[in-house]
Amino acid sequence: MSQLPILTFPDPRLRQKARPVQRVDAAIMRLVDDMLETMYAAPGIGLAAIQVNVPLQVVVMDVSEQHDSPLCLINPQVLALEGTEQREEGCLSVPGFYEKVTRAERITVQALDRLGAAFTLETDGLLAVCIQHELDHLNGKLFVDHISMLKRQRIRAKLERDQRNGAATSSKRGEAL
Ligand code: K1U
Ligand code: ZN
């Protein structure tokens, strides 16, 4: 398994719309395994393939305390959304920022698992929020699109500055940009 580089906001590739997976084959299983390794190492509780520049409808998650309950959704479809709740969210593509976002409290989704078998999941709490966050990624949407434009612009400016400084530091060290 390998760790994959994660794109950072405002990279335009995060705005791509993910395509459905045509066939769950060995390459998709490898992608799922690499995404899980990348998510655990980050560390995070979710990751969408778009975030590692693969525009396919694949997401992985693990909201368990022991990090021993990986979940993979391929070609997820929302069947139902109920209620609303507000929770603080972060994003591995928006490092260092957490903001409250309003989402549905309960979600029912249908998807394929890592082996290509169809299943339905009905859940609430952090997992329901995480699924909605990851499904947004598949539509090119980020949690910063749910907050005020002023906050979004401040986050964008800070991350662009960090990326410029990071690039300058790397080039001084002679690293590839
Ligand atoms: O999709 C992503 O960018 C992953 C994101 C998922 C998420 C977090 C919070 C609410 C909704 C969705 C993250 O994992 S951000 C990092 C994070 O939440 C975390 C990091 C270390 C330990 C526990 C949580
Ligand atoms: Zn995210």
C-alpha cells in the first residue's frame, strides 16, 4: 500500500465532478487500500478519491475511536436525509481550519463496498456528517462552500500564502516543486 498526496484548497482539481466506477476491479481495490492508508496517516476520519486527484466516486471513512472500522463507499447514492444538525468540520484539503456546518442529522445511502457488493447504510451522528462531507467532495464541493464568503476568502488567502512559502522553502532546499 502507498500513501497518496492530498490536494489542498484552492486547487481547482478539487472542483472536478467524480465519475461512477464502471467495474470494481483490482485497481479500484488498490485505490481503496491506498486511500485508507493515506487517511489513517493524515490523520483523518474520511477521504474522497477527488482529494488524491482521482475523479472517481470512491470514498473511505473510519469514525471509530480504535481506527478499526474502515468503511468504503463506491458509487454512493443518497436514499434519504432527515432532520438538521450543526457540527464542527475539518477537511484534509483545508488543513488547520474547522468551522460549523449545518447538515442532515440522519442519512440513508446505498453504495458498493470494496468488493463490489451493494449495501444500504442508515446512520446518524459523526458518520452521517462525514458521509455528507465526502459526498460533497464527489460533487466538487468543499465544507468552506457552506460558510460565509468572508471566512472562505480568509482561509483561501492563508492557504495560498502557506503554499507560496512552502514552495519557496522547498526550492531553497533544492526540492522539486
Ligand atoms: O474529507 C476529509 O477531508 C476528511 C475530514 C472528514 C471530516 C471531518 C470532520 C467532519 C466531517 C468530515 C477529516 O478527517 S478532517 C480531520 C479530522 O476530523 C480528524 C483528525 C484527527 C482525528 C480526528 C479527526
Ligand atoms: Zn474534506
